[in-house]
Amino acid sequence: MAKPKRRYVCQACGSISHRWQGQCPDCAEWNTLMEEAPATVFSAKHDLSGGGRAIDFVALDAPTPLPVRRKTGLPEFDRALGGGLVPGSAVLMGGDPGIGKSTLLLQTAASIARGGGNVVYISGEEAAGQVRLRAERLGLADASIKLASATSVRDILTTLGSMESPDLLVIDSIQTMHSDQIEGAPGTVSQVRGCALELIRYAKSSDCALVLVGHVTKDGNIAGPRVMEHMVDVVMSFEGERSHQYRVLRALKNRFGAVDEIGVFAMEGQGLAEVSNPSSLFLSGRDEPLAGSAVFPALEGTRPVLVEIQALIVRLQSGATPRRAVVGWDNGRLAMLLAVLEARCGLNFSSAEVYLNVAGGYRLTDPAADLAVAAALVSALSDRALPRRSVWFGEVSLAGEIRPVAHANLRLRESAKLGFDSAAGPTNGAGKEGKGDFPDYRPMSSLLNLVDRVVGSS
Ligand code: TYD
Ligand code: MG
């Protein structure tokens, strides 16, 4: 019999190699390769072509009832989830420490419990007393939540197995859980993966919605194995700057709905308050135009949100390497835009430090932000303010063209509602309606038009 080949499986990304290495060649994590039982021994013992049970095939159009979603009672949370929690599904909630994950889930748990749902809240991070104190401060102490502080998955599943299965199970957080069937301290890759697997199996078999809180590493990924993201049905990220009041709840993956809707909350003394009309939240409210500031009508799912983009350019006298720092936007995208402005418009940023900031702690993901960022940069470089009450949107290509973006009309309509009367965007972006409705729409075909408009305007 052929010698069984050794298999080493990366505990972080699941990739397989046939020799041990210190670093996984796929995800570049260190010390994650572990030997697993060779496949050939199994296949030698079991002839896989006979003796199994026949499985049934079904047609794609076979009638399947749509999952009945359970409303959380927090419309913003429901919106980000795509309509509510699906029974038997697993949701992973990631976010920086102190951003408000526990607060949000306690409020959700209380709201479902008040609506007659059976809710279990397991905290592995805080003692039950601490959670109770928070509930009292939030005015939620009367909700009938089954609260416990525990970290052993075996204890948790034994307890849940001996009672009526809950409608919602919250585990805060998965990094504090441990299973005695797996080696390693809580928070290690194998523990996190194993515990998540057991809890998800319970959720699927008992039709209870499971929410796992997950920590986030310094670079913003959910700590622990990437495979955890594959195991759950929904991955949500709770974002914002801790020093700012506003928080955005975003779905990064959703097996039951779209991932482009966001929920917006404000952290107040009484916990998280919902913000149902966020379109003007991230504007500074200043009326005087300033050089380096541009307003961008962003679109989150179906909701427009107007955000202010600020750029600062500092010329360096010495030959030191200039810094580029970005808050709220993609670093690589800024480098690309600077390169396009240099190559296509002849602007010189090479000896200048460039700082870019999206106001209000907001994180931009909409590709249409390119033109607004370019407008802020050109305005900062030339030290000329952009026209009063103007908005900018459009995607910029490497050739310096302004490309059309989705829902230009929606962006313009919302901008008009908030008192903006001048807009610049792609040539065919606004369509007839948009242009007709909007008082002053300046179609732009390339970044050169932008430079003309900013530098050419007195
Ligand atoms: P928390 O939910 O504990 O964050 P996480 O679970 O994501 O680590 O939220 C902690 C922060 O929220 C804390 O720094 C204080 C703030 N906070 C308020 O401002 N108001 C409130 O009513 C509550 C409960 C918390
Ligand atoms: Mg917490």
C-alpha cells in the first residue's frame, strides 16, 4: 500500500500543504500549520463507492418557504440584517473594543424579550452583575432575559439542552469561550473555531438565532480564524470612532439578504439611539466654504448620506519623504488618485504631505467618492475653496476620466433636499431628470474639468 501522504492544514485559512512550514503560504500567518490525519488511510479503509446511503436530489424551483424573520425591535439593526434575525442562523458581530457591541446586543435582547421572545445572554467577558448594572442604567432591567456569565461551551450547551430552546442566544464574546474537547487556551484559533462550530450546530438544530461577538485585530479583521467567517451566515461590523457619537452597523456578508444597507446609531447616555434619517449627520454644519473641504453624497444601500471630506496639504522644504495619512478612506485609493492627478493634470504632490479625513468618524466605501476626494485635494493644493453648497461625485479612472456611478438622481435629490444647489459629476450620470431638477449640475468628463472649475473659478 502506498505510504499515506502527510497533510498539514492551516488553522487560520484552512489551506492544505504536504510539508510542514513555519508560515502558511496562502495567508502568511505564522505557526498555523498542523498535521491532520492523512486522507489515504481513511479511503483505504472505506471503499467510498459503495455502502453509503442514497441522497435525494431536488429541483431548484421546489417550493421552499421563505425564512420567517424575527424583528429585533431595533429598525436600524433589522435594516442592516436585511429584515430581521433568521431562526437557526448564526451572526458574527465584529467591532473595536468599546464601540458598543455589548450595549447593542443587550438592547436587542431586551427588545426581543419584551416582545415575548425567549432570550439567553451569555457573557464571558463581564460578570452577570456588571451586565445587570448596565441594563439598569439603560432602563432595561425589567426585560426577562436569561442572563449568565459562563465560558465553558460544554456547560452552556448542557444547560441549553435541558431547557426550551431560546429564540435568541447571544454569546459575548466567542474569544472568551472554551471547549474541553479541544486543546489550547481560550481565544486560540482552534478553540475559537471549535467553540463556534459547536454553538452553530446547536443553533441550527434548535432553530434559535445565534449572535456571536467577535473581537477585531489592530488591522480591522475579526480576530481568530478566517474560517469562522465562512461558518456563520452573517458577518456584521460595528464601526465608528470611539471619540465620535455615531456608529454604523454594516453587513459584510449575508446569506439571507443584501450587504449594502447600513444601520446608524448614536451612542448616548441612555445607550444606543437609532438615527433613522442620517443624511446630514456627517456634515460639519459650517456655512463658510473652506479650502480642502468637499461634500460627497454617498449612498449606503438605498439611503443617501452626505459626508464632508477634508484634505490638508503641507509643502515640505526639506527632501524628507512626505507622509500620506488617511482616516475613513482607502490608503491605496488615495495613492492612485494622487498619481492620476500628477500624471493627467500635471499637479505636483511629490514633495507635499497629504492628509485626508472623512468627517464624523464615517468610513467611506462608495467608489463614487473619487471625484469628491480629488476636489478636496485640488482645492487644498490651490488653496481655493470649492463653490458654496456644492456636492461632488463620480468614479475616477486611471486615465483621469470621470466614470458614471449608480443612482446619481437619488444623490442629487437628497443634496437638493439639504439645501445644496451646485453639483459636479459624470457627464451622463445625472440623466435628463436629474439635470432638469438640479439647479446647477456641472457634468465633467475628466479630472481636467475639475481642475479648471476649482482653479479657474475666482
Ligand atoms: P460596550 O457595549 O461595552 O462596547 P463593546 O462591547 O463593543 O466593547 O460599550 C462601551 C462604551 O460605550 C463605553 O466606553 C461607554 C459607552 N456607553 C455610553 O456612552 N452610553 C451608554 O449608555 C453605555 C451603556 C455605554
Ligand atoms: Mg463588550
